[in-house]
Amino acid sequence: MHDERLLVDAAWLRARLDAPALRVIDCTILMTPRPVGPSRIESGRPRYDAAHIPGAVYLDPVEMLAAKDGPTPYSLGDPERVGAALRAAGVDDETTIVLYTTAHPMVATRTWWMLRASGARDVRVLDGGLAGWLAAGGPVTDRPPEFARGRFGAARVPALRATRDDVLAAIGDASTRLVNALSAEQFAGTGGAHYGRPGRIPGSVGLPFSSLLDAASGRFLDVAALRRAFAEAGVSPATPAIHYCGGGVAASGTLFAAALVGRRDDRLYDHSLLEWSADPALPMVTGA
């Protein structure tokens, strides 16, 4: 069973939907990969307007949480930017936030990380997203909610975020594992989209985020299966890891899975390969 302080199901949410200290957030964006560089991004607002979980608000993680001039489209914005978005969504410091998407769950985990790295204390993800909610008989509406403006006070949490220098220091350092969350062919540099240069950071192990989800439902595998996946990838429970991918989105999913299995010292390389591969002086390797 998953930790409900991180991952909740439709039954859990439905039983608490009217709780005054709960805020449900639809954070959908649609990401279409390009052969090279960041994905094309579209807002999920039209989907929200058509049908959303009752009481949910819409928050675009790129337009409302990301830095305006960051090295990637998803780079974490400063605390005040994130705080303003959450206050506008009716969030207080004590609010329990439940995130969901109508598309890929890695957007929800990316938003989870952005909020946690900005000081939000209680952020959870709805397993299976809106599809899981509907499959469980959950209601939807097209009516916008009414709520008071929140009083959330944002603050950066540096321990959750890794920089380029942190990653560079981890190469060849047995005390830190580098985890690449992209597909096996992207890891090897043999196919799929790449982010300026194909391949991976030296010393990395591959743990595709997609392998941690049930293919039919988009839900996370059970905790035992997640632990096996980390072990088979060579990620020891005793070794902290830095997770990365193309732009820090898929890697937020492996980081979230790490939290589900009790790993508390892992970090996310926010800018990932969009930053790393842009500097020809930084090493990358290809092949098995």
C-alpha cells in the first residue's frame, strides 16, 4: 500500500472532497516531444473548463510556477512566484494539496516537486489522475469553485534540488548515484528525442519513469515492485541519488517513486539535460 501522505486514490479523495483544508488542483499541461530540445507545451485549461473534479482549481505549472527566464521551460520559479500562484488558488500553509492531471502523471509529479521545493508541506498526487477518478465513479463539473484567497508563505527548500555543480561532483563519486529517468534508447543515445546532445551523463544508471507505472491505468506500481525496480537499476537504499532527464519532468516521477519507497535524501536536477547538454565542456556518453 502506498503512503497516503504522498499518493492518494479516488476513494480517499472522494471521502474528503468537502474538507475545508483541502485544495484539489488540476495541473494539466500537454507535452508533445520534438526530435531535439524541449517538448511543445499546450495548456490544459480547455480540458479543465470542460470537466474537472468538483472544487478543483486549475494551475499551469509552466505559466504560473516556472521561472520566466529559466534555462528550461519548466525551471522552478522563485518562491514569491510560486507563492502568489498558490495564494490565488486558495492555499494556506496548512492546506492539503492534491494534484491531478488529465494527461501524463509526470506533470503531476513535477508540480508536486515544484510545490514541495517552494515550501508547501502537504502535497499529494491523485493516482491515475482524472481517468482513475472517473473509472471509480467520481463526479465532474464544469463549474468554477468559489474560495477565499489563501495565505501561503513560500520558502525555497534547497535540499530537494540539485545543481549542475552537484551533478558534476557526483560523477565518479560512489556516495551519490545519478539516475536517468528517460527511455532505454534515450539513455543509450540511440533513439528518441534528445536535448542538444544524445546520451547520458557519465556514471548514470537508467530507470525509465514509464517502467514505474502500470501501462494500462497510469497508476504507480506497488511499493514492492518499485523497490525491485530501484534495486535492479543498481540504486542502493543506502545511497542518495540525483534524478535527471531532459528537463526535470520525467525525473520528478522517479524522484516521487523514490519518496514512495522511503528514500528521503534524493534530489532532482532541475534543469537536467537541457542545461547540461548545452555546455560542450560537460561530458556525455552513449552506448549500452
